[in-house]
Amino acid sequence: MLGSTHGTLTTDSRRARVIACGEPRTGPAVHGRAADVDELDVSGRPLHRDVPDLDRFFRPGSVAVIGASDAEGRPNTGITGQLLGWAERVGARVHPVHPSRPAVFGVPCVPSVAGLPEQVDLAVLLVADPVPVIEELAEAKVRFAVAFASGFAETGEEGARAQARLAAAARRSGLRLLGPNTNLNAFERFRDDLDGPAIALITQSGHQGRPVFALQELGIRLSHWAPTGNEADLETADFISYFAERPEVGAIAAYVEGLKDGRSFLLAADRAARRKVPVVAVKVGRTEAGARTAASHTGKLTGADDVVDAAMRQYGVIRVDGLDELQDTAALLARARAPRADGVVVYSISGGTGAHVADLAAGAGLRLPVLSEGRQAELHQWIPEYLNVANPVDNGGHPVGDERGRKIIDAILDDPEVGVLICPVTGPFPPLSDKLVQDLVDAAEHSDKLVCVVWGSPVGTEPAYREVLLGSSRVATFRTVGNCLTAVRAYLDHHRFVHAYRSPFDEAPRTPSPSFRKARMLMRPGQQLSEHAAKQLLRAYGIRVPREQLVTSAAAAVRAAGQVGYPVVMKASGAQIAHKTELGLVKIGLTSASQVRDAYRELTDIARYEGVSLDGVLVCQMVERGVEMVVGVTHDELFGPTVTVGLGGVLVEVLRDAAVRVPPFGEDQARDMLAELRGRPLLDGVRGRPPADLDALVEVVLRVQRMALELGDELAELDINPLMVLPRGQGAVALDALAVCR
């Protein structure tokens, strides 16, 4: 394996609401906490996250062990012993604290925190109730503490209240707390005989990090392990931010059961992306969808995990499913050089193996370029003419056994379109397999291209594997084809991503737009707006709606139809109406005054029968030619406002073809959303239809995002369905809209 300010706000009420989003801290920094008020975006959320100074946590000068023990059979005894061994390795002074013991393991004890002989960097709490001790540590100006005790939020409501008290005590104290419900993983013995870029590990469940920790046995360096536990204070985002700044860290591997705060996670992922440090994560503990009303289509299109997945992708976090994938992907990304090209070549001694792996690689989204005729002719100097060398390259076996083997590998790696060579070895076949892997290792040492070997033997004790492949810092070795392809795809995607990455937080609006003041006047707290009112909200943000008039009589409807222009659509408009089509409250294609009069009477009769209160009937311009889309806003309990775009119309909830992003995001991400849709070809024009106006659709998505950011919690839901995207150059029109205010 390879080794501020709050900004200028336009209204006093807006300023009050932004400041109320959190209590900004001013004054001197306390042990890594914010020294200045965070710069906020237009929604009142922070645009930056301080990096906690965790150097003294991982490499303290002095450690206090509260509740230290050497009594036989006591759980604290084993923990104390491990801490003493760890402290000796990192050069830390240890001060056991116990009210009745003069010494623990021969180290003199002090009876209480107040008796500590010096200010300590780290306090390890081996007590059932850490809250009183936290308050004592505040007096002693301790920088960090670790609480191992369980029985907190993981046990239910009562435990959650106890954890809230612990978190409050930590905030008051000024120290940074790891845990509770954590373990000793931070104090493991790390191998110090390995070099090269390292993996920094974050886990919420310690045992789930064991496979990554064991990579050291395969020659992969591990620099840190942060077992975050219940995250009463220090959380996954803190450690991502810290590790992203560490020069020895080549990749961050994380096992995440639940995110404490979505915004903090995105700011940390943004920091890693800016610094081109890959973050590979297993995310489990799927959260329940945040509380949403059932009114809009948009709210039904994405669940909480869809948002987590999109947010990770948006900031370049590589999400994998298994711990084996976490191992292999993090190891590759930590140590492989940036690719020179994105082309992948599969090379094997078996035509069947090569064809199978090439098929899987193409299915995984990797690009397998056909080698040029000149390159194929070169390869046929050493490979029989009847064998395929276009890609995959099949050498037939025999050339591996002599000097031809290395020449073939070098020729493939010399191709400018090739960035990755994958060689599957389905099983040991000495001497051919031994010679093959030695040639691959030697070639990799002299190339700046990535060489991957899949050692398929179930045994794994062969010298070719244990000594040659694992002894190489330049060859990435895998045990399964699937993990190899997952890692290679992540490697290429990561480098493409960071090469083009521009932080959305740099472009996030700090002050409201002129549209904000108009829009707030239209909001009705706690109510759903009528279609007419919702469209006025869209107009305020420059989103085009059809020509229409709200009328309250049949005669007025006829006059309006003449002014709007036939044919027209008529729709009942009222704050109680969510889905008009299901109730028969929409009439389309009306071409005469008599039809308009009849439609008005029918719509009002249905409304009376259904008990629906109307503010009138909309007489609307009929817009027919285009692609029906849906664009909307919902609130996620972790990330706040999210923007969704997908195929719209009456089948929106059946097709469920949608993409979601967390604001802020730019035009590139808006276009990426469209690229994710299965129905994307419809926008390009099918069966003779003209291409849709993609620029106009993107503009609507960005204007809706601005609305979500500026209205914040005041806008619970927004649903534009359908948004009719007209042929290229003709724009997009919001034919219907639903908005729910908080």
C-alpha cells in the first residue's frame, strides 16, 4: 500500500435577529476559543471557524489523572497504567490525583486539583460525574480535559440533560473537553518508524477505527487518533480543522455516527478543501428528516441523509460505506502524488481478468482511453499480435518472465493519456507473479504515475505480497478490485475537485439585497401564502412569473383574460390550498369568454364544497412549450436552509429526480446539480425538441438560494413547481409557487 463584524444590516429587526443567532464573544481568546466576533453571512451564520490549538492535547507537557488508581481489579487501574506509558513516550509529566492515596504506580499523588504542583495542559477524568471536576479545573486554568464516563446523551433524555450540564460547565470553564463516552484511542502507541504523509483518524466509536489504526502494520503511517465520543464540546469539525493544518497529515479518515452541527462541519471541510487535504468518511447513524410541513413537493424529495451526502460532495468530502473502503481510500489519498492524467489502463497476464476489471472500471466511472496506434505498435514488439493491447492490455503471460515485462510497463506509463495503471493479480503464480510485481514496484519508483496492484490471493502471506508489494511506498496495493476502483475514483475526483475549488464562503453575501426588504413585507409568520402572494415573493427576487390577474368575479375574470391574452389558465388562489390539481381547482387551455365564466363558477363551487377559503381566482397566461422543473427550499435540522432542483410537474414525487445543495454555493455547484439529474438529457433537447435555457434555470436556482439565505428561518418552505424552462434564450417562468412562513 501507498504509504468581523456582523456586517451592515438594512433593518434594526434584521440586526436583532442576526445577533440573536448566537452570543458573540469578544475579548481575549481562551484556550483556542474565538477571540473576535465571527464574520457572519447575510443569514447570521458564521463564515469562518477558529482552529482549536490542539497541540497541547496531543503532545502535552503535563497531565493530571483525576481518579488515578493502581488497585488490582479496578477499571481505572488499567487506564492509569496506559496513560503513564503514553505520557512517557510523549515526554509529559504525570500528576495522579486521588484524595486518599499517597502514590499510584510509584508516582506521588496530590489529593485534589487544587494541589497540582503546576498548570497542566491535559486533565484525564476517571470519575463518574465530571461536572464538579470541570469547575475545579477552571480554577486551575487547565487547557484540555477528557471525560471517559458514559451515561450521557447516548442513554436518552435524562442523559442528554446531564450532557448539556457538562457542556455548559466546559463553556464556563474555558477549557476544551473531549467526550464524554470516549476512550483511550488518543493515547495509543503509534509507530514512529514509518515515514511519508500520515493518516489522521477521527472516530465516534473507537472500535470502528481499529482497521485504520492497523494500517501501520502494512507500513502506512498514522499520526493522530481523535475518539470524539458524544462531542459535548470538541467535535469532529474541530479535529478536521486542526488536522487540515498539520503538515504531516496526508489524509483525514473519519467514522461519523452523527454530526453535532452542520455548519461547523462544512466550515471544517472547507478548510480541508482549501488546503487540498482529502477527507474520507464513513457516515452512519442516519438522522431523521428534520421537521417539515407536508405542503410542498420539495420537502418530500430529499431526506436528511440525502442532504448530508450532498453537503459532503459539495465540499469534497469523500463518502465511503465500509471500513475496508475507508482504509484503502485514505491510504491511497494520503500518499499518492497528484495525477498527471486521468486515463486508467488495466494491464494483466490474463485476457479474461483484464476484460472483467476493465468492465468494472468503466462502470465505476473511470476513463479507459484507447491507446494510440503508435503505442499499440510499440507494445506489440513484446506482446503477440493476436492479443489486445488497446486497453485493457493483455500480455499473454510469458513476456512477464523476462526483460519484456518491465519494458511493457514502462511503455504504458510513458503514455501521456495514462495517469493510473491497474494490474490485477488474481492469485500467486510463481515465478510469473513474483517477477510481475517486482517489475511493477521498480517501474513505480521511476515514474510519477500511480501504479495499483490488486493482490487477489486469499492467503496474503506470499513474499511477493508481504515483502515486495507492501515494502513499496510507491505502489498502492489492494486485496479487492472493488476497493481499488473506489479508491482510484476518489483519488482522481479529489484532485479534480481541489484543483477547481473556490470556497463558497468567500462569495457568500454579507448584507441583504434590495429584494430582502420587499420580500419581508410579504411574509406572514406562521402562515402558508396563497399562490398569488407566493408569486409576489418570487417577483421581489427577480424570478419571472406569467402574466396574471387575481379576480373575484366572473366578469372580472373575462376582462382579465382579454388583457392577459388567450388561451389562459384559471386557478383558485387561497392560503389553505397546497395542491390545487388534486382538488380540481385548475382549468387550462381556456380560449373564450364563455369558458372563462364557466370556469370561474366551477372553481368557486368546488372551493365552497371543499371548504376552502379563497382570496380570488387567478387568470394566468398559458405557457406550454418547455421543460417542467421544480426548484425549492426546505430546512434541514443540521444544515439549515437547503435548495433543491429536479424534474417537476405532476410526477415530481413519483420520479423523485432531484439534487440538493446547502447554501452558500456558486454557479458551478448550481450547474453540477443539473448534471446529477437522471433526466438531465431532457434539458438538452430530445425527440426534436429544442434545448432548454440552462442559463435561465441556473439563474433561478441562484436567486432562490439568495432568498433562502436572506429570509433564513422566516421561510420554512418554498416550492416552485412547475418552473417552465423555455427554449434556449427565452428564459424560465414560475407557473406555480407555494411558500410557508415560520
